[in-house]
Amino acid sequence: MSAAGNGFTPSIVVFACNWCSYAGADTAGISRIQYSPHIRVIRVMCSGRINPEFVLHAFAQGADGVAVTGCHFGDCHYLFGNHRQVDLFERTKALVRTLGLEDDRVDLEWISAAEGVRYGQYMDAFVKQIQDLGMSPIRAALELERAAEAETPAPETPAVAEVSS
């Protein structure tokens, strides 16, 4: 069943810091907090390690939206990883715009380990934001390409000539 009721089920990638936001996802799960199932979480040691390439790769693989989540300022286990991510994220947004995608397809959010409820609320809000934008043009092109490949008949193999002895 589609999430938006219009045939569109979003595909969303979330890069989550191991120490805070991934733990926030765990807290949400332990607390049985319901949130959208249309996300795929990738645990990373620090949000500061998420290069723009990772986000672009997610879009190239068909993601409709990408979120980067990390520790609140002052809580980073690597001291300044989240500050570094702010700078990286500005470059990421610029690259996303260069691809012709909307800025709202990428997001940066700080979520602590104790914020399971907030984690669920944020994920629901981000999924809704992506649903409102619709399918990524990159994903749409990938799906058209896959459909065309599926319709193309496989080449026939030439018959093997019998060898007479």
C-alpha cells in the first residue's frame, strides 16, 4: 500500500550518528513509538563523517529523500563532528541543487539518545515532507529505465550445431 495513497511510496535514507540519533531510534523502538516505515537507517560513527558523496550516492540509487542526524551541539563524542557536518551539509545542499533537486529533499537534524519520541515525530514529518514533494526525478528515471529493461526480450541464443562423428 502506498504511503500517500497516490501510488507513491517514498524511499528515504537516514544517516544516523551511532552515539545519539541511532540510540534515539533505539529508544523509539524500545518505547514502541510508531513512526513511518519508509526509512532506511544507516548507522555511522559520527554525523561529521557523512560526506556529500554519500548523500548523492543515495539519490543515485533511488532515494527520494536523505536525512543526516547527529548529536546536539556540545554532546558530540568526537567533540566537533556535528559542527563539521554543518559545513559539509551546506556543500551537500549546493550539490543537490546542482542536480536539479529541491533543497527539501535533504535535511539535517540533531536528536539525542533520550529523544525517542522526538525521533519518531521527526521521521514522520520528514516522510510527509518527501511525500508532498513526490518521487525524486532521479528515482523516476531509474524506474523507467528498469521498466524498459524488463520489457526488452532477452536475445535468443544461437542453436548449437550438432557435431557428427
